[in-house]
Amino acid sequence: MIHGPRVVLRALSRDDLPRLHQFNNDIEVELAGGGDPPLPQSLERLQVEFDAGLASGGRDGTSFAIEVDGVMIGQCALFGLHSVARRMELGITIGDKAYWGQGYGREAVQHLVDYGFRHHNLHKIWLEVHARNERAIGAYRACGFVEEGRLREHVWSDGAYDDLVVMGVLRPDSSARS
């Protein structure tokens, strides 16, 4: 659906579920994504959730598989639409650790942000990230996100408390009006 120089964002399919299951049960991936605490997930539960979404009909929404050279490496989504304020939250997971630190997540975020502003008329896209996830924070900053707040020692992750950082990006033409 969205084709970038290196990354494709497309609808998730049933064929993606075994790979998502693998990502969702990798403790290192879960901790990097802010899983607090990481919890196991059976393939059967993932399939039931996927099937429930299919049964509701309509479109697939704003959740995407992230694909590189035909390989599904993660997923990203916009969720929690606030219809009056025109804002949504962004979430992303690069589940295949072989693709970490190579800019694929940053490119996926750039495409997702552009998609949200251009096609959903959003005013703001925001996210939460653990302060220890410096790689993700750097990628978000490169995509125009700024730190809007910090909740000190707000999350318990991997045996220690960590700050929760709230970041946001405004629609490019709206920042000029402020």
C-alpha cells in the first residue's frame, strides 16, 4: 500500500501471524517496544484476535506490516483517534532484530506520519517510549517528534523503573500557525 525506497507498509495477513507470534514472544523485542511486563502470547490467541477483526468487516484500519525486500520485519499502527482534536497515537515494533539499527523503523515512522497527516487529516501524532530506548528516541526525533513530557520512574521494565517519555509531532503546516 505505501511503498518507500526500502520499506513497504501493507495490510497484515494471516500468513504474517506466525512471524508476529515469534516477535511477540521474544523478550528482547518486547522490552525494546515497551512491553511492561512482557507477557507470552499463543499463536491461537493471535489467530482468534485476527479472525475477530476480519469478522467485523470493513477496512483493515491503520495497522500495517513492515516489509523489506519481501520479508515482514515488524508492524506499525496509528490508533486511538481523538476525532475532535484530530490526533492519534503511533506504535511500532521492528521484531526482526537483524534489521535493528539500520533505519528501517525510522523510514516506516516517516511513512506512517505522512499517511496520518495526508490521508487522515490529523493535527498531531504522538507516542510513548521508555527513556532507556535511546535508539527509538533518536529515530523519532529524526522524524520530527519532540519530547513533550516525561513521567519519572513511571514504568517497571526489565527489573528497574524507567521514565516514560511522551513525544509528539504536529502537522507541518500547523506549527507555522502557532
